[in-house]
Amino acid sequence: MTALTYTLHGLLLKSEIPLPARTVDGSAPDTVVHTLPPTPVPAQPPGGRLVAQHPELGKGLAIAETPEGYVVRFYGLAEIRIRMDGREVDVRLDPATDPGMGPILLAGTVVAILLAVRGEACLHAATVALGDAAIAFVGGTGAGKSTLAALMCAHGAALVTDDVLRLCATGDGFRCYPGTLELRLRKSAAGLGRTIANARIGGTADERTAVAPPPGDGAMPQLHAVVIPRPSREATDLTTRQLPPPEALVELCRYPRVGSWREPQIRRARFRLLAQIAEQVPVFCATIPWGPPFDPGLAGALVIATGLAEAMK
């Protein structure tokens, strides 16, 4: 199997598993990803010192620290071993797991864990940019982040990343690292892919629709606003409220990309990042009329409500 080097959230990953990210040539990777033969993966935590765990046994994942590094077990799906220095990653799928789950797990949760153990914190967000100004949609699973990003891309925005957002502090704000090149949409929003000009559309192993808009230039746009969506089938109009920093911090703390970390240094790094965002970046709570069908004017309304139109002038 041929290994390619990808750039993803500021990391260079040489991977035998194909990733929905830009490839680069001639650069030394930060991390090398290997695939191992399939082996049954139990629905229980791995051995070692447990440092993170999904609250429901038999679902989600658990992370354990061992003398060699970290073991990340997705119950019944896959087991990933990360060397202590983060330079090597071994991926082993359960025999019953669709091989297409490898890229999904690696480009999302595993990269977020790699960054966390390096002292970086990530937002659970889909992010788009209009020019140099980016807007991040932050929320839990099923909150509509990717759907809103697709609506924005249909409006002319460029996709920055889906699912994971790593930020670079600049002193006067934050820059957004480019991530995945595709959006993974649920069935109810799959039709939005056809509204994005020249987008590539396909299926995914987790029964979603992969939509790849035309790739941007790989630049790091300035984070202009954060939107925490509240989808509503009863609402007829978009309403937004900018949160004061203390309330914004509380809200942002509800949506970690990888939750249930027990490690104090990882929790501190995440809290520091969220506190800085709440203080420096406008954070909006938005009640959003939800479809399908989706209002084609919603993207423009979000641009106006978050002040993105002014930032682009």
C-alpha cells in the first residue's frame, strides 16, 4: 500500500490510509501512520492508565496511557496506538469494520488526540471563510455544523475544515489551520451538495454523503466569529444573540472535540484556549430555521448577523 504525506491541521502525516486532505511532496512528516492486520476490538477499555473515556460502556471510545504511548480504542471498531512522542501511529480495524472508517477516524478523532497530547486544543467545529474572514460553527454531534458549512459554501464561501478546528493565536486573534477537504452530511442535508458549484459528491462508510467543494488556496484565514447553532423546525427566521465572554466560555466548554479527558494538562490547555476565544472573538448563539428544505437565504443572513459582511469590506 502506497503511503502519501498529507497536511492536516498543521501536521504532516505520512499515511497508508488515504485522507481527505491536501498532499505534499518532499517534506519530512511529523507522524507516520501504519495499518496493521484486522483484529477483533472489544467493547471495553484497553489496559493501562485510563486518561479518557466515553461515559457509556460499549459505545464511543476509551484512551489509556501505557509505557509505550497511548492506546485509543473505538469500541468494536478500531484500536489505534500512538507512540509517546507522537511520531508513529498504528491503526488496526476490527474485521467487521468497513475499511472506509479508517480515514474518518484518523482525520477526525485521532488527529484531535494527537494534537491534544502535543499540548494543542481543538474545537468541534466546521469552518468556512469568505476572503480572509472565517466563521466557525461549533457544537456537538448532530448540531448542524456541516450542514451550515455546506450552505455557506453554496453561498460562495471556501471550506476551511470540517469536524476539527485547530487555531493559531496571533496576539490580536486567531488564525484557522486548514483541515479536511470534504464535508460529511447526514441524509437530511445530502441534497445541499448539489447546490455547491463543482463539488465532488460520494458516499462514506458511516452512511453519510461526502461533499468536497473546490479546494481553497490552503491559507489560514482569521477567525472572525463563532456560531453555536440551535436548529429549530418551528422557527421561521434566523435569530442571533452575541454572548458576553463569561457565557460564551460556558457554552464553548460544552462542546469538546474529544471529551472526558482526565489529564489535568490537557484540560487546562483546552480551558485556556476557550477562555481566549470567548474574550477575543464574537461568539453567537443562533436559532436557525431547519429543513429540509433549507432556506437558500440563510447563508446571507448569517453573514450579515455575524458582521462578516463588514469584515469583508
